[in-house]
Amino acid sequence: MEFAKKYIASPEQKTIKIFTCEGCKQSVEQKELTIPIGPMKGERVIANYGCKCEDLELAEQALQASFLQKQRKLKLNFDYYSLINESLKRATLENFESINAGLHEAKQKVLSYIDSFDKKQNLLFTGSYGTGKSHLSVSITKKLMEQGYECLFLSLPKLLTKIKQTYNKEGITEAELLQVIQRVDLLVLDDIGAEQRTAWSNSKLFEILDDRAGKSTIYTTNLNSRELKNHVSERNFSRMMERTNVIVMNGSDYRRREFKSDK
Ligand SMILES: Nc1ncnc2c1ncn2[C@@H]1O[C@H](COP(=O)(O)OP(=O)(O)OP(=O)(O)O)[C@@H](O)[C@H]1O
Ligand SMILES: [Mg+2]
Ligand SMILES: [Zn+2]
């Protein structure tokens, strides 16, 4: 067919029929023609003119390839800039076990958060140690990166240490890090309250929250709301609670589940 198309100017062509192609919805003229030169000279072939199916197929393939490339880039950037524990890197929504009603409810809230991500809401996971707050946060970033959103996961204590380090070392600079923090569609700020509380840490947190006004952020903490307010200062707390749904996750420590099988 490709070959035949090149001989569009052949005088010996005749129209067989004109129809609308089901694939591309274009009006297509089907012609019979004689190949004028080359090894197939004199042969009669049938060709469809006006059909855009091949072009559409190519365009679709190009789109898919560029989306895959985008997903890969998002994942690479996430791995490069995130400050996250090894054990959490494997966390997914699929391997999260809803072992009690509370966790089941938390997972449902997470699913609806992902579904309505474009509404630019924030989440605050609060509760005791090892209940899956960070696990669910990582899971959300994975699902959203599949959809093409740029995400970043930062443990706040690690971030503050990193910022201090980059003041006098090479590598990622504070300015670069802050730029990524400001840019991403979703930032997870993990373990708020585990960092040392100083005027400096509170002002860094303020800078981050202020830069991200209008964008989605997920917070996790062991602190209850009163403690959190005291820890981050009222000014930061008020920013953190704007458009924020709270998910309380209390219960037994998943990290220690193997040790509590005393019957
Ligand atoms: N329901 C669960 N199903 C599967 N794995 C879980 C579950 N809950 C926690 N885990 C795993 O247990 C470990 C601890 O969970 P995670 O880090 O999410 O707890 P956390 O609530 O963030 O605790 P902390 O308050 O100490 O930060 C992680 O490796 C996580 O993948
Ligand atoms: Mg955690
Ligand atoms: Zn077609």
C-alpha cells in the first residue's frame, strides 16, 4: 500500500469506491492503479487515499512513548531528590494491609484523595509509631507519578540536616532543593515533630509552606494537634491546616508485629 501511494499521478488509476473509514473517520477514495515503473511494473494494486489511520497510529505511539518517558523522568527525579528510608521505598497501596477497620478507612480516604487530586487538598496523617502513615504517603506518590504528577517525599528532619550540610558542601544546593520543593505537584513532608525545634527550623518550615501555597502537601506526624501547634508555631500550624483532611492512624506498631505473638 505504501508503495502504491507513491504513484498517485499514474493516469491508469480508476476509483472503485468512496467511503468513510471506520478507523480515522476520513472520507477515503479507493482506487485501482497500475504500477508504472520498477520491478512491479504493470501490476494492478488497490490503494486507499485519504485514510489517516497510519498517521493516527504513529501519533498515538509517539504520545505513549513520550508519556512513558515522562513517567521515567518523574521517578528518576523522585529518587534523586527524595529523602526517604530504604524500607519505605517498597511501600505501595497494593502491599498495604488493611488489618483493622481503622486502617481500612484510612486506605479508603487515601483512594479518594488520589481520585480527587486535582482539587488541591492536603492531608495530615497523625498517630502513633509504625501505623503506616509514611507507607500510605509513599503509596500516594507512586500512584500520582503514574498519572504524570511530579512528587517528592522529604523527611523533615533529614531535610533540615541536608539544608545545613549544603551550606558548606558541594552537591545539591539549598536553592536547588527549595526550587524542587516549590515546583512539585505533591510534596510529602514526613515526620514533622521529629526534627529539633529551633527558631531556624520553624522559619525554614515557614519558607517551605509559604512557597507551596495553593499546591498539595501531605504531612505526617506523631504529634496530636495541640502538640503540633506548639511544635511548629501557630503561624505554621495555621498554614498546614488550610484545606487539610486529617487521617488519624493509631494502633499497634507494624514494625513490631512479629514480636507480639505471645499467646
Ligand atoms: N498496614 C501495613 N501494611 C503493610 N506494611 C505496613 C503497614 N503499616 C506499616 N507497614 C510497614 O511498616 C513500616 C513502618 O510503617 P510506617 O513507616 O509507614 O509507619 P509510620 O506510621 O510512618 O511510623 P512513624 O510514626 O514511626 O513514622 C514500614 O516499612 C511500612 O511499609
Ligand atoms: Mg513515618
Ligand atoms: Zn482510516
